[in-house]
Amino acid sequence: MVRRSPAAIAGVVLLALLAVVALLSYLGLLPYDPVAQHPPSRFQAPSGAHLFGTDQFGRDVFSRVAAGVGNSALIAVVAVAFATVVGTLGGLVSGFYRGLADGAIGGVTNVLFAFPPLLLALSLASVLDRNWFTIAVAIAIVYVPIFIRVTRGPVLSLREIEYVKAAVSTGQSRWQIMLRHVLPNITSIIVVQVALSLSWAVLTEASLSFLGLGTPPPAPSLGSMIFEARSLVFVAPWTLIAPGVVVVLLVVGLNLLGDGLRDTFDPRNRGSR
């Protein structure tokens, strides 16, 4: 179980804390409006009134970081959900049908893998209208081939197992066999890949925002906050430290959860539990 994995527990704790912060943003319970400017309060150091201080426009950094966590999480979850559905179905079809379907899907996968992930995401984001959904789609396309590869290998092995062959002999359709007998046996692999892909998606979204191709302003984004704070590092270092630390905590939490899930589902570890 996940509760027996220290890494997974640490990841869950970190993510739970960040989820509470993001939830405050979605419920409108932040102490200040994340986009409201208040020039008289500019460059205030962290205090009881402003937990993470204020930036060059007098905006509350804590409120902006909380909203940025919510935006980044939304984009990452939508992107990975899309990639999981499309990539898993593609891997199932490629590994189970083989032949022409395998060749076509494999060819598309190889083409997408030929591009560095960030470069591909940059290219897609630059030609799409800039909003949170199109950014999520651009990131999803980058991670679809990963799920195809992760899924295809186990499916190639499962299609040769006796109970799958027995299901074929009973006259069940290929889609019934894939969904009823093959997919449940690769769920653990997919779950681990989802957790790891979420951390990559967060980093990709932050990178796009840092380069000016993320969610357009005035919507807060952790990557754009880091970009804006570069010139303020000696004047108001908290404007850079706060979003930077939150990005690290978010990625570390997701990686710890992914590592914990991988250890939990690893058959070699079951005998020691």
C-alpha cells in the first residue's frame, strides 16, 4: 500500500499542502486579489500583512503564488489526462493489433520523439491561441508518445498470455479483450507514469511561462513570476524565492509520489511487505 512507502507519504503531504493553497485561490479566499495593483505597498518585505511580501506593483506575492499553483495544477492535470487517454489507447491498439496500426502509430511516435520535448511544446504553443486550454493541449501532445511507448510494451507481452488467447477463442471482440483483460493489468504502470508526467508537465508549463508562451497576463503563473523577478533579485529577493521554492516543492512532491507508487507496485518488493 502507498501508506507503507515513506516517499509516497512525503509526496502526498507536500501535494496536500499545495492543494490547500490552490483551493484557497479557486474559492476566492486569498487575502488579496492576485492581480490588483497597489503602488504604495510596493516592495514590502514578508510580514504578517503580506506573508511573502509584495512585488514592484504592490501585488501580494502569496496571493499570486497561490493563484499560480492553481493555474499550473489545472494545466498539468488537463494535459496529462489528455495524454493518458490518447496515449494509452494508442499503445493498446499498437501492441494488440500490430501490423499496419502498429506501424502507423509507431511512425507518429518516432516523429514526435525526434523533437526535444520543450522545443516541441514551444513550437505548438507559439502557433496556438494563448489560453490555459491550448497550453494544456500543447503539453499533452508532447507526452502522448511517452504513454504510447509505456503501454505498448506490456501489451505485447499480455496478448500472448493464455487467458487472453482463451478470451479470443470465446469470440470476444478485440476491444472487449483490451478493455476487460489487458487494460486492468497495466493500470499500475499507467498510474506511476501519470504521477511522473504531472511533474514534467508542471516544469514544462513553468518553462513556457518563463519564455513568454504560457498563460497570458494578468493571470498569475509561477514561470512568469520567476521571469519578472529576475531583475528584482537584489531589490526584493522574495519575489523570486517564493515562486521558485513552490515550483520545486510541487515537482518534488509529484516525483516522490511517483517513486513511491513505483515501489508499491513493483512485484520484487511485495515479498518484503
